[in-house]
Amino acid sequence: MKKLLLSVVPLLVVALSALPPAQASPRFRRDTKATQIIRSGAIPSVGNSIRATHYFDLKVQGNPLSQLLIDVPEGLMITRGIRVTNQSGEQVATNVTMNGKRATIDFSQPVATGTTIKISLQGVRTLYPNSVNAPTWLYPVYGRSVGLTADIPFGLARVQIYGGG
């Protein structure tokens, strides 16, 4: 039995080494033709800031963007408005309205494909500062392309806040 095992093992090793290695293939592919949130953060990023600015960068891909919708998380309030700038830092002409916890940004001119814009939520105030130590705020972001009336989900803008000092 031992001789049989000793002769089969080398054959098995040779046979298995002839097989090509398994290649990892991604299960999910990022659609490069869809608008994406590419960066987010807060200035300053400490929890006890009174006038924080939460921001996220959006890379417009696919169709031009005509409208952006942002759901403000429960426990936050935007006190100084929303500013939109392009990759050169120039302000983009918009009309911003707040309806409860949803901000709607209508662009005067559609944002062209290939453009990256920065959305800055200014004067973000935590309504319950003593109950939250170092939260991560998640802003659901949706948009509408030219000619479409349905809200397209772009994802969650994740803003990490660190404990105040």
C-alpha cells in the first residue's frame, strides 16, 4: 500500500502542475460609463466643529447631468448652503432648493460628460452633538441626466468625522 501511495503522489503532483492556475476575475465590474462619487470628506474633520463643510467629488460620465439630489442624513443640518465648483475651482451656476432633508441642485447648463464637480455642503451642523462621538455620515446621492425624469442612484457619499479635541 505504501509503494502504491508513493508512486501515485508524484504522478498527481505532475498532473496538477500541468493545469493552468485559476485566475481571479472580478464578480462586479465598475461601469465606467456611469457617473460616480470619486472622493468625499469634511473640512475640518473633527466632530465638534460648528461650521464644517462636507464635500464630495462627482465624475460625470455617460450622459450630461441636469440635476442632482442629495438626502441629508438625520441628525445633520446645512446652515450656509450648497456650493458647486468645477475641476478648475470655478463656481458652477445652480439653483439649490431644500425640501425637508432633500437638497435639489438644478444646473443652469447641463454638466458635460468627463467633467468632475465638487459639491460642498457648507455650515454642516450636528443637531445632537453630545450623542455622537465620531460618526460616519452617509449621504445618498441621485441624479438626472438630460431627457430623463427618473432618479439615477449614484451611490453614498461617505463622510468620516473624527472625535473632537
